[in-house]
Amino acid sequence: MTVKTNPLSLPTVVLEPEELPKPLGYYGMEILRMMKNDYPDRYWSLVLSGTLLQRIYLREQELTDLKLMLVQELQKKYPRPKTSSFLEVAAHMNILAEAADEVISRELKRPV
């Protein structure tokens, strides 16, 4: 990050390409909303320290990895139905994803 100053205007912050923030995904947006509403003191503490987004990105990645692991474990326990029907396979995978989402929804409630 570089800061360019001009005596007649406000400083301009120029971020390097690797420092550009990426958009938050579904879990990141839920974490941010929950932090604002349920843990405002913690939220503002992280905002003022400049680490809020970094922590949300890390937590979002943890939750994404956890969901993937849970779905893989559920697939081992409950394998796909042996059918050529795409709808049956999709319904089965949807049930597994919903079961993993139940665990993730409890994890989302923990503060960052």
C-alpha cells in the first residue's frame, strides 16, 4: 500500500493488486450481519483495529472448509443412490448439504 499526498487534496491510498479486498460470500455476509447486531462491542473493536474483514475472511474460509468436509463425510456414510435419475441424485445431495448447513448455522453464531 502506498499513500500519495497532494497539498491541495486528501491523501490517496493506492492498494497493490494482492491487497485488494475480495467480496464476501454468503457466510461472510452472515458473519458481518451477526457481528453488527449481536456483538456490537466486538464489531467496533475489530473495525477500529482494522482487522474486521481479515477475520471475517478467515472465518468464512473455515466455515466453507467445514461444510465441504461434512458433506464428504456424509457422502461416505450415505452414498449416492444407484440410479440414472438426475433428480434423485440431486435430491440426495441437497439433503446432505442441508444437514451440513445445520451444523454451519450453529457455527455462524459464534463471534469472530
